Amino acid sequence: MEKKKIYLYASISFAITSVLVYFLLKSKTFANVGSKSTEFSKSSYNGLIVVKPNNKTKFEVLIVFGGMSYADPEWMYKQIPREVLLNYLVFIAPYTKSYTSVRDIVNSYMKSNGYDEKSLSLVGFSAGGLSVQSGYDRSMKFVGLIDPSTKSQYADINFGKNTHMVYNNSNWGAYPNIKALQPKIANNISNGGGMVEEVNLSHASIPKYFFKTHSKYLL
């Protein structure tokens, strides 16, 4: 009789545990439907670093251009917050690639994988800011210029409110032409309703700061 009770209790306990496990797994499954990705994968494609949130086929796209020397795509990848990587399909390019060439690579990647683009954003650091300025469009979701290099041909761009610039003009003393043009670019952005912030930071420190303080406008 005692053994039957033990078996009965064991059976009931097993049944209850099975039901709890079932509903726990089921709730996790439904929790992932329509929610933000919880992981991402990093790969390379035609000279770009590609960071893709898992379990998605329709993406908000972010193209990031690095700068010279240390500021290569791998370094730029380390400056981008996890929250952005979880919510954007990110392509990180060296400054040596033009906007049009990178756009072609992105289009090729999207087409070959059957992905759809919901929106496009651009960010460029230092020399990479030149590619951003050459490809600028008011229809883009977000455009970021991080202590950018610039040229006289970009001095009259009609920037809109989608543009954010963070810079330290004091970092450009060795490049008088860029130093003189940066405030003009900043003024154009402000006049167009964008956001400009001048900071007292070293050149290499600004990307991390930019993504920390301005990525909320991407999310």
C-alpha cells in the first residue's frame, strides 16, 4: 500500500513538472514572436563587416564608415552599442570605399539573401565622414557625422533634421582647410533642424561617445 502511494505521488509530481515545462517553453516561443532580436551574428561580405540580428528578414539598415589608421571596420564595430547591433543590419566599411560602391554591396547582400530594407541610416567617422556627406539624402532615417573630415564641395549641403554631428574643431589644427569648414557644416545642420554638439574630447574618443549619447535616436 505504501509503495502504491509513493508511485502515485511520483506520477503526480512528474505530470505537474511536465505541464509546467510545456507552458514555460510555450511562453518563451510566443515571447519571441514580433519581439526584438536577442542575438546577432558577425560576418564579412565583399570587404565589409556585416552584423545581422538573428531571426529577421526585414531590416533597418545602418552603414558605418570608419576612418584612417586605427579606425578600421573592426575598431568601429567595437564602438557600436549592443542595442544598435540587435536592432539594425549593420554594414561597416573602410573610409577608402565610396558611398555608391558600398550601397551596391549592400544591395547585392540584401538581394542574395532575400532580405527587405525598411530604412537606411548612415554614420561616418573622420575620413569616413566624406562618404556620408557624398551620399547624404534627407529621406534617410538617421545620418551621423563623427568629428568628420570634409571638403568645400560639401559646404552647402542642405542637411535636414535627420542629421547629427558631434565634433571637436580643436582636433583639426594640422588640417586648416577642414578646421575652417567644419563649423560651416555644423551651421548647415543646425539651420536644417539637425543636432550639433561640440565636445572637448580627443578624436579617437568621440565615436564611443557619439554612439552612447546619440544611438537613442536610432532606436
